[in-house]
Amino acid sequence: MRVHCSNASPKTIIFLIALLFMLPANAQILEVVGMEPALRDNTAWNPETCRKTENGRYCPVVKVRINQADCVFEGNMIGEPEFKTNEYWVYMNPGAYHLAVKLPGHDFLDVIFRDHMDDAKLKERCTYILNLRRTDLKLRRAKLNKGFHTFVGASYQLMGFSGPELNFGLSFGPVYAEATLGIGTNTMDNIAIYKTSNGATTLHEAYNYKAKRSLGFKVGYMADFDYLLVTPYLGFNSYVIKGESLLAGAATTDFEELKPSAFIAGVRLSFPIGKLVQVNVTPQFCFDLGKDDYYKVVCNGACDMESWSKGFQLAGGIQLRF
């Protein structure tokens, strides 16, 4: 038995161009550069600069260094903060553990002292330096490789088993698992099957083949680099390829449905947009795991159906995360 392919449809690669316009303009956030006790600063106990609580205790002073005169503060404060050229002097009750800072057009930044220095609470008669800065950042979000998250998305497979694909994923910490369902768009026309018997070669069958669907499962490790999520993964894909007979009156045979499978290894590059959306680019490589004898005959002929389930593949898409 041998295969002859004629008038095969040219291979088309469709590029996704509607994703980039979704990228937001830079936003500005307020963040902590550092916080430390000022051991040689006597502001908190100098009679000319100190403040005391109602019961006579000296107030610790947090010197918030930022060059802007319209900051708003919230916390366990004593009196109003004083602006001193490039810094605010914020007098607080001994034992205070946080200070919220707000600039016009920004959300409140809640500074938890133990996150930035050894002292979890402010001490009486002590002065502290808190350095803040405004930073241009496209994203302000929690790390996605911590806690539990759900991912739902759609992509388009550009190379290999081409077509739209739906995906549903779960992550716990950095461990990521995903199930996929793809709808194939590949076609291969006029595949003729010839049979040789007693020295004579005759046309045995002829098909138009179409990629129908793929089912997959993958497990990976997700690394979060703020602007980029990198998720290397391993998994398994199974494919269904359907053949339509071109011979009038041909009987239905098992040859009309092919079911190859593949082991996959790849990496997903995800670009987060805001708190809910990420754009994915996913290169992967498929290794042949199994295919029926008839599919081997077809793939060994003069056509490229084997590339539908084997070799390099590339996808792009969008995911929502919750």
C-alpha cells in the first residue's frame, strides 16, 4: 500500500495582531525604598522638636522622605505631620506598627514597619527614616505564583495542529495545571491510497483529511518576574483527524478517523495586563507517542500531516485569572 498526495492545500500561518492594543499606558505607583532607625537623630527627644503623648511619653518620629508637599497620612499619629522641604515629620504613638501614605492620584500605601526593618513597632524617643519613591509601572498586583488562582482563556495555535483552543488552568503556589480543548483547521486534500496485488496497482481509497480536535493536559512550574510569567511545562496531547472518502459509494472504514498522540514540552510566556488579564505566547515541541498503522502510512507519503501532531508548535492567546 502506498500513498499519493496531490493538490495539497498550502500551509497558512495566521498571526494574532489584536493583542498589543490592550496594553495600558504606564501608571505611577508609590513604593517603599527602605526604612531604618536613625540612631544619631535626636528629633524624637530634643526639647525643641519632640512631642509627647497625653501621659507624657516621648513620641517616635517617622521622617518620610519624598519631595511632595500634599501627602496625606493615616495612622496612630500625634498631631499633624510637618513638611520640611524634602521630608515629612510624622509623630506617632509608641507601639505604632504601620503608617498609610497617600499622594494625589495614587492609592494609599500602607507601610507595615516589620516588613522593612527589624523593629515591628515604633519605640519611644526613637527617630526613623522612611524613604519613598514614585515609580512608573504597568502593573500593580500580588505575585501570581503564590496562593490559589484559576485561569480561563482562549488561544490560537499558529503552527502544527492549527486552530482555536480553549484552556482552563489552576495554580497553587508555583505549581500550574491546565486542560485544553482545541478545534483543528488543518486540511489535506486528495490523499490517494493505492494497493498493489499480483503485480497490479489499483486505487484503493482516496480521502480529504481535516484536523478535528485535540485534548491536552499539562503540568508546569510558574515563575513570576512582575512584568512576565514564565511557565515551563510537560504534558500530553491526543488528536482526532477525520477523513472524508472521495470515492462514490465507498464503505465506512476505520481508516476515516486517525488518533495520533504526543508528549509535549514547552514554555508559556505570559504578559500580565492589570489584575485580571494576561497575554500568552506559547512555543512547544511535540514528541510522537503513538499512532495507528494507517496514519504511519499516510505520514510516510508525500504529505505533511505528521507535522499536525509532531514537531514545533506555536500559540498566542489571552487568559483571565481569578
